[in-house]
Amino acid sequence: MNLLTPRYWLLWAGVGVFWCLTCLPYQWQLATGRQLGRIGYRLAHRRRKIADINLKLCFPELDETQRQHLLLQHFESLGMGLVEIFGAWWLSDNTLKSLGHIEGLEHLHAGLKKGKGVILLGAHFTSMEISNRFLSQHTAIHVIYRAHENPLIEHFMTKNREKHAEKAIPRDAVREMLRSLKQNKALWFASDQNFKHKHSVFANFFGIPAATNTAISRITKISGATVVPFFMQRFEHGYKIILQPALEDFPSGEPQQDALRMNQLIEAQVRKVPEQYLWVHRRFKDRPNEEKSVYQ
């Protein structure tokens, strides 16, 4: 496919603008992202409504003013996350080293010593793209991703992810995931998006039944891999990358119990930086027993 045809020229121009942005001081980049998020807050009415519903469900203790403030902060975080994608692609290793601090790297090394690979249990936070770049400075990372419908965006995402993460694996390529683990690689995987009922069970997330993918349990059982929770928090002047101790007695043989355990780990991290979680996703789209969607 020819990606230089006129239909892609505007997108090429946008990529060029973001490349120029990565040449600015990093705090300026995030400030720009924050303003982009504010624009999105005003223009992306549908996504703002979805995020507002999610926040209302998950944080019922917040009043209207508090919730709307968190909603605005979330869109600012989305804007910063957009800028971080390009930073993850093009910033130098030295620049990133000065911005990030990793805790718990020993848990990853201990898992890799077992020789059966490590599944990095992640989640969809707005900074997830750059979090993998930080960790790729210490070990080879293979990441699971969802292919983008736009060929040019897909080209850039795959090319630049593989430049730093070694390999990007489509989310349905289970054999490829198992091959990576057999090679004793670290495999980033998130289970916190609603992929309908395929290979999912309902498990509470913020006290609400949410369709949760069971692939991590199944792949761990087959491969014998170690599961290490992996999260990141964005602060005013840098990032904290967090690797937690490996999960014991996982999988348990009960997919729903495993799903609940993963959701509880993610929820605990979300509560620390609630504005940085991906609330614009319809996390509660599917309902048990064919209940009415909360987004209607």
C-alpha cells in the first residue's frame, strides 16, 4: 500500500508537527499535551460522556463539582498521553533516563531467571506507551497491541514499537505470544478492556461486574510463565515505573477468581492516580444477563 498518496498528506503533516514537538524541553511537551486535552474535553462530546459515566459509576462518593474536575484532569492526561506516544518513539535514551525511576526491577529479573518468560500484567493508563519504552531500556519487551484501522498510523506504531520493544504482537496471535514466552521474553499484556464475551468472564471492577479477558490465565497455565504486575505513574517532573512482586498461585484454576484478582490490582493503582486511567473506554459495555448498557 502506497502511504505517500494525497489521502495521507494531512496525517503526515500532523506526524511532522509532533516530531518537532519532541525537540522541545519535555515540560513544554507535556504542557502542550495538557492544552490538547482541554481542547478534546470541549470537542469530544461522546468520549467525554463515556468518561463521565465511568467516573460516576466508579467514584460515587464524588459530588458533581469534584467529578467534573477529575473529568477535566483526565482529558488533560489524555492529551499528555498523546504527546508521550511520540516521545516514546523518538526521545533519546538519555532523556528518558533522566525522567523515570523504576521500582521493583528485581521482580522482573527473578521471573526471567526461571526461564519460562514473564507476563507483565499491565493496564490501559494514558501513559502506557512510554512506560514500555522505560522498561525496554532494561530488558527486551514484547508488547500485545490492537491493530489500528488507519494504515499509516499502523505503520508508524508497529515500526516504532518494534524499534524499542523488539516485537509487537497482535492481540489475537496467541501462538506468537507463547513463542515469545518460550524464548524467555517479557510480554506486556493488559486484560482491562471490554472485548465482548469472547474468552471473558464477569469480575468486579470498582464493585461493578466488568467483562474481563481470561487470556493471561490461559497463557500462564500453558507456558508456565511468571506474572509480574507492571504500572506507571506520571508526576509533574517525571515518572515512577512500578514492578510488583510476582503473583503466587496464579492461575488458580478458577478464571473468574483470577480475573477478580487482576481487576483488584489494577483498581488499587487507578485509585492512586485516577485521572491517568483510560476512562474514555466503555469498560462496562457488556452487562451480565443481557442487562441494559450503562452507556445508552
